[in-house]
Amino acid sequence: MKKILLMCCFLMGIAAVSHAQGGMRKSPEDRAKDLQTQLKLTDDQTAKVTAVYKEQATKMDSVRTAANGDRDAMRSAMMPLRKATTDKIKAILTPDQATAFDKIQKDMMDRMRQGGGGGGGGSQK
């Protein structure tokens, strides 16, 4: 019984560390659902945001492959992609939603700068 309990604790620890290091990226659908909840998006807005996030994910996967492990090249190539994604999403939102979205993005960047991570949602700035 002690071995099983110890094994469970070990696996939970590994999962926690993996998540803290960004090992579990959210899918475009999950990210859009999060925004739907936070910003009270309509179903139509959620579908459009999901499409934007899917497009971003495809492009970022290409950048990761092309960068071949070069973090600086990857980072500099992803910055314009993140900016474009943010702009596309803000174009879908109402003015009030866009203001709330900006606050969410700012809070996420502040957490990342303090070493707290971005909640797995990724940065959009």
C-alpha cells in the first residue's frame, strides 16, 4: 500500500513540474473556451477565435521546426505571429471585450516576467 501511495505522489509531482514548465500546451479549442468564459464571447465569436488560434498553432509549429532548437530565432520569429494573433482576436471582439482582453494579456505578461508562467495559454504580445 505504501508503494502505491508513493508511486502516486511521484507521478503527481512529475505532472506538476511538467505543467509548471509549460509542458502541457492548451489546444486552440481550449484557449478559445477560456476566452469565451472570461470575456463572455458569443458562439460565433468563439468559433472565429478558435480558427485564429488554430492558424497560429500551425504557424508556430512551423517556426519551431524551422528554428531547429535555436531559441533566439524562434522567439524573434514568434513575436510578429503573436502580435498578428492578438490583432485578429481584438478585431473579433466588442470594444469592452477588447479592453478586458488587453487586461488579461497584461496580467499574463506580468506573471511571466515574475516567473509565474502564463497559465499554459501562451502569450499574445
